[in-house]
Amino acid sequence: MICITGTPGVGKSAVMKEMNDRGYGVSEFDSLIDECILEEKNGEKIVDENCLKGIEKEGVYFGHLSHFARCDLVVVLRAHLKDIEERLNRRGYSRSKIMDNLESETIDLIGSEAERMHPKITYELMNASVAESADFIENLIKGKNSKSMKIDLSEEILDWY
């Protein structure tokens, strides 16, 4: 299972479409989590993380929770905070939800979780174009080594003050 994850607004859907156009037949991770949903609150799904850890499928799956599954490879898409904020504003997210996501991206919450659960098979990719992101993922799928990097966005929060 190849898991493509990241904070909402980093470009997962656009990269998923590109990967589909390239013939990879990728799927939304959310299509696998129905049995893991504990409840829905204000339009958000509250899930059992332990249940997610039991999910194991063949294929490429995109979703901000996909790194909880039994992944053979994890790619964490990252983006600059101003880009995420702009995208989430366009989606109509509330200010508090935008700030929650920006804070999560700043501290690399998803990347840290993914690396802790999947050491040595987690790769972070920063704000590349859709085509470059798809190229990176495609090279990993084909077994071509790509350099993993740790991305620090902590200085970007200084713009908030």
C-alpha cells in the first residue's frame, strides 16, 4: 500500500488526479475507513486510529489519514503556509479550522506521525508542482531512490505576528 498524505490544502487531490491520468488508478483513503468512523461531528469524521492501523490494501491511496494504515511507502506532501491558507479560504473553511491546519503543518504533525509509524519509508515533498510531485511519487513506486528531507516551516509563523 502506497500512502500519500498531508495536511488539507497541500495539493493531494491535484496530485491524485495527475497520478490517475498517468494510469496509476489511485483511490481516496476515505473509501476504506467506514468501519473506523466512531461519529461525525459538525461535518467532521471522528475515527478510531487503531482501526485505521489495521487497513492494508494493494494500490495507491491519498488522504490526510492514510499514513495510519499499513503502508509500504509514505509520501507526505507539504506546502507553504500562505498557500494552504489561501486554498482553505477558497474552500470556505472557518478561521479556526484554517488555523488548526496551519499549526499542524507548521509542526509537521502528519510527517512526524508518519515517520514514527513508518521509519525509513516516509518521504516529505515540499510544494513541488503537481507534475513534479507525481514524478517524485512515480520514481518511488518504480524503486528509484529519492532523497527524503525534513522540512521546517517554523519561521513562516513569524508572519502571523
